[in-house]
Amino acid sequence: MARESTGDATARDSGPTRETTPDGPDLSDEPLACERVTVVGGGFGGLATAPLLAELGADVTVVEQNERLGGVANRIEVEGFTFDTGPSWYLMPGVFERYFEHLDRSPADYYDLDRLDPHYRVFWKDGDRVDVPDDPAAVADIFESYEEGAGAAFREYLDEAAFTYEVGMDRFVYEDRPRFRDFLDPDVAKSARGIALLGSMADHAADYFDDPKLRQLVQYTLVFLGGAPHNTPALYNLMAHVDFELGVFYPEGGIYSVVEALVELGRERGVEFETETAVTALEERSRGLRVETDAGAHRADRVVCGANPAHVQRDLLGPEYGRDDDYWADRTYAPSAYMLYLGVEGELPELDHHTLVLPTDWDDHFERIFDDPAWPEDPAYYVNVPSRTDETIAPEGHETVVVLVPIAAGLDDSLERRERFREQVLGDIAAHTGVDLRDRIAVERVACVSEFAEWVDAPQGTALGLAHTLRQTGPLRPSHRGDPDGLYYVGSYTTPGVGVPMCLISAEHTAAAVREDATEPGRMPPLW
């Protein structure tokens, strides 16, 4: 039986809840004294930080080793097909609105959004299927159809998730708290009372639902955080509010449209971009840092690294500043991914824009990611068919398909191993969705552990960064301020964590840290 309701769990409106966002920034007119800032890495974190610093008056240059900006969030264009190489879910729209408001802009100034209904389709490997609608009340009815009392339990679960989201975002995400003493604020302790900070998401979901499929529906978003139900803190039940109430969106043209918007925001404010330029060393000088590249050198007052701290400390800094290799070897990395980018002949009405294919027991797959790394025998995976929404990204009569299978970081992904897994995955899709893609593929590209390691110097080829385990959350993640002085980090390896929205917020924190350090204490009002 589902968990008995302990609150009044009143019925919600039939439509999804609208997300509210905090007020925009309180920017001072006084500039940052012509600070020269070099941003190393043109992924989401670096691209989002650059226009914020330029808005404050800094002279900003972004240096990216690859031909195209975006990092993992890139684009493949071939024979009329357009593929997002990395993120493909547009969640937490209020975070994007908040970020653009800092720059007196709106996302609508740069790209159009479609709200998806259903949010996604789920195929279970026992033959069951469900479409998850853009209506929490309708989702509650689906839960009730699986388990008596689960509809009321779902509404109670959402109430708790909404509370966790509000408190978590206001107190622990939008406010940067990089040190343990930052959590001793009485207001923080009071606000956090009642939040399930400890314990695992697996145990938390089990308190509400007996049916394993319902537990999966409230936990699958943990993959976006790079975690698993057994190792992710129950605090992240807030993702249910994100999923079921704030809506799932699609930016026309794909997620890379957001990358292009950030680049345009930077250019409007004078940010310079240097692509195909690899940073080879960072050296401390009497004032500022010297950024060595394969095309010359930059002298910077401050350096913001969107590149991950493990790469910076091991490969770019001198040994006096690098962390011990044991530190990075002891981290829990988010999964890597086996990815197929397929241009497919014919339409695919059997698949939705977002489709999940799940075994009814997914514990073995997560164990093969985190506990006993190995290629999965019965994988849980995601199929993205954005051409179901956006006809501009595939030739007429074709579909753009991306298949993503989470796998353990650091796996051996030899050509022979990839080929065997390709046949396994395509066969699994045919068996459980009714769609055999194998004789319909017109274009094919593949990415795996090796590509993520090469594209962005990702440790062990992780596709996301550091996982959100209990000992890698909040102040236990690397700080925005690095060593030596004048070095900063931004992105999925620092706070608040993994995902595009979190990288935008991370950019706010990093820009605030630069501004605080570059001005006299108390001289200017807060950045945001």
C-alpha cells in the first residue's frame, strides 16, 4: 500500500505551478577598475560567467580549446540533421529567467520555448508504457491506477518536494555557502527544519510508494544529477517539483540555442572569444596570473576556470598548487555515457520527444555504474527525438534521434566493445519500444568515455562532473575560489552542482566572488 497521508494533501490546480524567481541583481554603476579576466573553457559555466563580469566593467576574454564553444553542450550538423551532443532537457525555467534578468534581458530575446505535453514517455521492459502529462493532477491519477492510495501519497510527496525546492533554492543554492560555518546561521537552521537532508532518495521514495515503477518515476531525474537512488541525499526530492510542476520545455533549435544566446550576451558586452586555443599553463605573477596558450600568453588580473579543477590542478598549475592525486582518485564521478546520434529514415510516432526505457528493477544498472563498474547487461536508457517537436532539425521524412545510456566513468570503451554494445542497445530498443532503427539509419555518430575525456579533459571521461553524493554536496564540493589568489572555478564540479541551471547559478556565485575580491570590502552593494 502507498504511504498513508499524514497531512491534508489538498488537491492541486489542474495546471502546473508557475515558478517564481527572486528579484534581479542590484548592480553598482562603479566598474571593476578595468580588471582583466581570462575565462578558461567555453562550456556553460564559463560562457555564463563572462557576460556577468563584462557587465560589471571587466575586460573579459574566453579561451576555448575546441573549434566550437559550448563544451559538452555542443552541436553536430550533418546532412540536414542537427544533434545536441550533451544536455537536451530544459528544466527550471525560472533559473534561466533569473540569469537573463541580471543582464536586463529575457530568454525570449534569444530563443523560443515550447512547453512539452506529455513531458516524456516511459517504456518498461515488462511491456508496460505510460505517458507522463503536463498536469500534476493527471499524474496523481496515474499513480493511483498503479497502487491504491498512491495518488494521495503523490500529492503529499509533491507538497514536500515543493517545500524542499523553495527552501533549498533560497537558502542553499541561490546563496553560496562554501564553508561549514556558513551553515551555522540560525535563519538557515530554522528554514531547513523539516527538510530530509540525510538518508537516501531510495529510502525516501520507499516511504511513499511500494510499487517499484512509481519509485522510478520520482527518482529517474537523479540521472541528471549524476547520482543513483542509493547514494543521492533525500534533499534532492526537490527534483520531483522540478519535473512534475515546473514543466519540461524545449528551446527551438535545441539546447545549443541557449549556448548561442550566452555567446551573444557576451558579445553585446564586449567579451572576446578565442577558439581552437588550448591553455597549457597557469603561472602566478607578482600581480595576477599568466595564462599560457598554444597561441601566445594572456596576463590576467583574475582567471575563471570553466575547465574542471582536476585538469587545472594536475595539468596547468605548478606542483605547489595542485591537489594530491589521491584526492581526485577518491572522488565519486557522475556517469559517463554511451551516446548514439542517429539520423533515421521515416517518422517515429512510437517515440516521444523524451522517451525513457527502464527495466522494472534498475538496481543492477546503477551498481554497474557506481559499485562494480562494468558495461550494463540490462541497461536503463534515454531516447531523445527532438524532431517530433522541431521539424527544422531533420530533413523532411526523417527524424533526429539521440540515444543516451548512462555507464560508469572510466570504462574501457574500445571499438570492439562499443560495437557489441551498439547492437545490444539497438536490439533492446526494438524489443521494448516496437521500433527497429537498424535498417533505417542514414547518419550515425558515436560518443563515449574517450570522447568526453578528450573534448573537455573530463576525469575518467565523466559526462557530467562530480556526482551529488552526500559527501560531495554543498561545502564538500570544490570551492569557487581556487589557489593561488585570483583563480576561480565555475561549473558542474563546484557548487551548486550538475546541470545547466546549476551552471548558470554557479556563474552568479563565481562572478560575485570575483567582484567581492576585486573591490574594497563594504565599498559596493551586493552583486545580486
